Amino acid sequence: MRILGISGSNRKNGNSYLLLKEMLQDGPSIEKKIIQVAELNIKPCELCFKSCSVKPFECVIEDDFNVLFAEMKSADGMIFVCPFYFYVPSKFQAFLERLSCIDYFTQEKHGDGHNPLVGKPCLLITVSASGSSFNAFQILHHLQEFALMLRMRPVTSNSWPFIGFSAKSGDIEKGAILRETEVIEQAKELLKLLLKKMEKREKDYECI
Ligand SMILES: Cc1cc2nc3c(=O)[nH]c(=O)nc-3n(C[C@H](O)[C@H](O)[C@H](O)COP(=O)(O)O)c2cc1C
């Protein structure tokens, strides 16, 4: 099994990345990778219409979009960590709009059955200095909508806000989140739920 952590921050090695690193470093003994959107060149969607998804799920803009999408396709489970930057950071939002556009045009041009992300479990996490509910709702709703539209399966928990996790970094500087030991422990607990879903999905496939 392979797990992919995606930091949606525009800031390299920021709190979103550090949270992922803490979650994954001593965690499960499975293949794991973290990708930082901050290190990729991802342009906004240009709504190419005719050239969009001529082949299913293919974007014609040449940049690092496919680097991240290829990693998502080969992962069995994903963790999306997105900081609150007066809503979603712009480069990560560009990635989300590109992916939603190729999904839309693939359906229009080729019909159902081409989506490589269907049923993949994912954990949705937002990071903000305050960890407030206002920030959590905005980002988690957005990530949830995106994940469901792409037919992925967000992991839910028994504690608020149920649809994911609102991580408080405590301050704006890089590394602040490392002081929030309880936040890191809570995130690690949620990782266990994600792993369970990944294992279950693998077993379900064995039975088919
Ligand atoms: C443009 C911008 C707006 C922000 N607004 C808020 C905010 O309203 N509330 C809050 O708690 N944190 C806010 N933050 C702080 C970030 O959410 C926080 O520093 C987070 O740890 C950044 O994660 P990163 O290091 O992974 O980029 C804002 C940051 C930026 C850049």
C-alpha cells in the first residue's frame, strides 16, 4: 500500500508540511511520500474546451500538474493538508480547478468509467493559526466538495468537525505547529482511520 501526503501550502516546509512529516515519519510501515505544492509549477485552468481531455483525464497545459496527478493515481490513500490563507492558497486552488475541469470534460466526451481516483480514501486537514471553526468550515467544506466530486472517499471521525480535522498551528511562523503536541497526536489518530479504510478497500478488491 502507498500513502501520499499533499501539502497545499504556498510556503515550502511550512506548518502543513511539518504536520504531514510528523504524521508519517514514525507511522505506518508502508510506502509513503509527501508532495509540496510550493515546489511545483502549476498554472491556473485556461478552460481549453476543445483540447481538454481529448484523452480521458488528460490536461494539455504543460507544467507540474501531471507530477501531482500521477502520484495521486498511484496512491492507495491520500492526506490533503490545506492551510487557511484567506481561503485556499492560490496554487493549490489552481490544481483543484484543473482536476475538476478534466473530470468534467472527460465525462462530457467519454462518459463514465475513466476516473482513476474513484473510491480512494482521503483524509482532509486544514491548518490555521487559530484553528477556529470559521476557518475549518470554509476549507474543509471546499476540500470535501472537491473530494466527493472526484468520487474519492473522505474519512470521517467521531469528533468535531467530523468531516476532517482542523489543526491549530498556534502562530503564523514556520514550525509553530511542532509546539502543538496535542494537535499532532490527534492527526496521528486520524491517520489510523485512513489506514483502516485503505486496508478495507484492498481487501474488498481481493474479494472481487
Ligand atoms: C493570506 C493569509 C491569511 C491568513 N488568515 C488567517 C486567518 O484568518 N486565521 C488564522 O487563524 N490564520 C490565518 N493565516 C495563518 C495561516 O493559516 C497559518 O500561518 C498556517 O500555519 C500556514 O500554514 P503553512 O505554514 O503550511 O503555509 C493566514 C495566512 C495567510 C498567508
